[in-house]
Amino acid sequence: MNVTDVLKKLELPNRDNERSQITLRLSFNEYARLHALKETYGNNHSVNDLINLLLKESLDEVINALESDWKDSFNTSYKAILEKKSDDDSKLKEGNAE
């Protein structure tokens, strides 16, 4: 994906409700660049939306460039993380139902 495609995505509303809260430490320079990007292009988006979009696109590009052995390892790890989250979510729902 190129930068033009990323900027086009900023024109669309963000409908991603599947989020986890994390703490991210950035250099002040990157913080300032993100806020400037938000002011320039992110009319309907928060800085968090921009970070999610940029991170997603960057990760997709890196993952697509992985050699097959590394990609297999990545896919195994990714699937295990998703399954654990699903199990944790199910346990949480069961606990709330009681």
C-alpha cells in the first residue's frame, strides 16, 4: 500500500470497534508529526485512529514481505494470540453472566 492509499482511507470514517487499550511511548517528534498529520488530513479521526491505520498498513507490508518460514511462524503465533483472546473474552462473559 502506498501513502496515497493511506491518505484516502483517512477520508473514510473509522468503524473499528475491536480495540485493546495499550500505552505507547513515542518520541516527542513522532507525537508532533502525528498531531500535525491529524490536523492536515484527519478531520474525522483521532490520533489513535491515525496510529491504528499507519500501524496496520505498516504491519501488512512487513508481513507480506516475510519469507515463507517466517510467515508460517508469524501465522502460528498470531492465531494463538487470537485464540487466547477469544478464550479470555468467553471466560469474562461467563463471569459477568453469573
